[in-house]
Amino acid sequence: MALAFTSSTAIHEQPKVTQLGKFQLLDQAKIPSKSLNFSGRRCGVKPLYAEPKRNESIVPSAATIVAPEVTEKVVEAADYEKLAKDLENASPLEIIDNALEKFGDDIAIAFSGAEDVALIEYAHLTGRPFRVFSLDTGRLNPETYQLFEAVEKHYGIHIEYMFPDAVEVQALVRSKGLFSFYEDGHQECCRVRKVRPLRRALKGLHSWITGQRKDQSPGTRSEVPVVQVDPSFEGLDGGSGSLVKWNPVANVEGKDIWNFLRAMNVPVNSLHSKGYVSIGCEPCTRPVLPGQHEREGRWWWEDVKAKECGLHKGNIKDESVNGNGNSTVQANGSANVADIFDTKDIVTLSRPGVENLLKLENRREPWLVVLYAPWCRFCQAMEGSYVELAEKLGGSGVKVGKFRADGEEKTFAQQELQLGSFPTILFFPKHSSQPIKYPSEKRDVDSLLSFVNALR
């Protein structure tokens, strides 16, 4: 999808509900834009419309912009775990109000064009300024684009869109065709069209708001908290813990979301009236039959237990069980979770392979190697960046590898490979046996690429 961000251009008063039990479809004549005055409580957040220049933190170059000095300490994960417990029984309106108050212009609502309109309505009801972004993959249904415009007019906002990199899309389509995902899975296409644009967008924020619900996806979202430190993406300051993720409707059931949308008489995607419940890209979305779960209409040719495109990959847990539904644990103490950094561009190194690298003083090519544990959330968080880096370095003469350094290999990695914590990234120069350790906590593509370019 393309990512879009929008800002509320005026503070609106609470809309009047004229028709309960009905909602506006996109084919209605004209959706009125509400221009309202608000004279309620003071807000410490500077309204977006007061800025003389549009905030461009969401444009594709966001990841290369030097971040301003941070004056506030990044809040620890434990603080947000406590906040999640405190807000467990709070209403979505209270949760969103809390989020907007804390982060102001540095937070944005992720809008996919389906039930996420509820998030915008709640934000509107707080009376605070807010931003909205959306990913435009270039493959959305026409009805979804129509909804985007209807929502903009209804709330008097501008959605800020993020688009995939044209060169990457072109390379994917030319090499594998328009519908390769039906044969080899949706992850590659989603990574190019959704995950990477999202990563660029989030690098311009400190926090984001999503429409995840616990009842939404079998096997992946049943434990979603109302607020968390994002396990998969980095924010403006870079590094783990630099992005906060809010899920205000995590504890709300789908039927209650729809009761709210009808009561507030807001625009919704007209595809919902045709049997579509969960709506994504046109080739990967279809209506569901009565009795089917809503997520069965997405990527229906794949495993129903893991219906995630990568935007919320941190939700996916290991399905290995030992008879009681709990993840198994190996004798060496490491959780038996699915492997990561799994791509043809990254070489999986064995213990002998790494030992051989350590012995060589004149290599044919330099190597970049990550020491990792697949259960480590910091390793999981940098997976997208490392995979993208490996693709960028393809054909450059630099080999990219991975070495699983937990369990029985941990002592060896600590003694011979400078392992202090996971992940540890090493560069093996062409004419030296001594590897160079990457010193930074910033693991985005640009930072890692700068490290490699400075040494190769």
C-alpha cells in the first residue's frame, strides 16, 4: 500500500448523530465537511495547521534526514507495560486522547481504508489535532480510494500517503510477474509495497496508532496490548525502544466497532456491503462467507494461522507445542521459534564456516555477519533492515551472512566473536582476519550501509 499521513486542519466539535443504525456509503451524493469551532480544554500540542510549512517527515527521504536533538528520554518498555495495564479497561476514546496528549505532532494514525475510520472518529472526538497516514500500494480497490477522499472531506483533513519505491516494484514485477504471490507467498510483495514504505514513514515519528483488535486474526493478535514499545520498527530517534505503538481498539469486538460506525454516521468502504470484512490489496482480498472468520478473506491460499503482511510481524508467535499449547524450549535454553533473516541473499554460516572466516587473512571478498538468536526481539526488530541491506549489497562484492550464536554456540561467540548481546554485527575485511564490530545501536539500512561502505 502507500502510506499516507493526514493532519486535522481544524478542531471540530462533536458531530450530531442524525440517524442511528445507518451509515454513509461512498456512492452517496456528497459527504459534508464539518467546519466546527472548539473552545474546550487547552491543549499543549501545537496544532498542525499552525505550522507555516507542511511537516515532511513522512516523505521517502525521511530515513536520511538528520533527526533533531531529543530532549526527552525514551520511555522504558516497562513503563509502557504498566501503562497498558492501567489502560486495559479504558475506552478507545480515552486511550487515543492519552496518546495524542503524550505525543502531539509526533504521532499519527495508520489508516488502511477499512474499519480504521473508527480511529479517526475517536481522534476527532478528543478535540485534539491529529495526523493520519496511509500506505498506497498501487493495488488497492477503487472503492478504497473513494473512501480516502470521502474521509478527507468528512473530517476536513489531508491524508499523507506513502508509496513504494518505483524501482523496487518494477524489479519485482519484471522478474516475477504481477501475481507471483499466489505461487510463493505474499511476504515479498508486501515487503516491497507495504513494509518498507511503512518503515520510512515511522522513522519520522515517535509513535503511531493502529486498528488492531484481539478478535481480528487467529493465532497472531490475541495478546495485543493497548499500548506497547513497537517490537518491529524504529522511530525518529533510532534503535530499539524508539517507537511506541498504540492499539486503542485492541479489546473491542468487531461488532461493537460497527455499532459505533453506524451510530456516528461516518463514511465507510462500500466493499463492506458486498461481503468484504478485512480489506487489503485487490488481488489478495475477497469476500468471506457466513461463518468464516474475517481474516479468511486475506491471502486465502496461505496458512490461516499467520495472516500478517509484515506491518505487525511482532504479533506472530511460534506454533511449536509440547502438548499443552506452550512453545517448546530446547535443552540449551533457547526458545524453539522460527528462524529469521531467511532469504537467498543471506548466507547461513555454520560453526566451521565462521571458524574458517576467522582463520583467513586474505579473503576473496569481505563479509558482513550478524550474530543472532531468533527469539531475541531486538534481532527480530532489525530483520527487515538486514534483509533489505543484503539485497542492496547483492553483486557489490560484499557477502552477507548470519550465524545463530545462542545455545551451544554462545560461549564460542563470546570468546571468539566479541558477542556481548544480541544482535552483534561483524565486518570481516578483505585483508584481515580480525573482524570489526559494529558499534551503534542504530540498525536501519542507511546506518548499516554507511558502516560497510566505510570499511570495504
